[in-house]
Amino acid sequence: MEITIDGNPIPQKQTAFRRIGTKVHTYDPCAREKKTIQNLLRSQWKFKTLEDPLYVALYFYLPIPQSTSNKTKLFMQEKKIYHTKKPDIDNLAYFYVNAMKTIVYQDDNQICCMFMNKMYDERPRTEIIIFPL
């Protein structure tokens, strides 16, 4: 089962804190983006919520910087140069794994095996492949 989400992959940001009077409140700074991604997931996921142990593969295609030379751009397109800059791959995975909760699967503790890959591409997107084990 495959899901493709077009656009730049979104990393999970650190939980933020806000003081209101004498109380400190925490909030998710990615809440708006997460709702948008969840709506896209609902439109693409035509199956019932999975209950089995899962294998999840996440492929993050990040944009090639504008200032890149043509030679380097060619190597990036051929996947000979990997994306080694921010955002971190674990923050990208955390965002999407949590966004899929209750839509694709009941809880992310069902994921028993995970593969992640972060690379450059002309068309930024996130591709998610899910296999019940």
C-alpha cells in the first residue's frame, strides 16, 4: 500500500511552551501542518485502519538547492549525492508516523520494522509504503 504526499517533507518541531499568567502550557508547533497532512492521508487511504504489525518505508525527496551547479545537480538527480543537511531524518519520520495514527493504523507501536531514506529530487515529496507483516 502506497501513499504519496507532494510538497516539501515536513519535520517535527520541538514541543513549544507558552506562559499564560502563572501557568505554563505546552503546544505542538506543527499542529496546523499535521492536520493538513492528515486530510491528504484520509483522501488517499481507502482501506480500513490496520491492526497488524507493520513494516513502513519512508522516502523523503527534498528539493535541490537553486545555487547548485549543473554537474552537482546531475549527481543529485542520479542519487549519487545524498541529502546530509537539515532536516534530520528522525524528525521527518516522527512527523509522518504520528500523522498516520488512527488513519492508516491504530497506533504507531504497531510498526515493527522501518526503513527511511532522505534524498534530493526535482519534485519534493514524501512516499510512504506500508506492508502488514
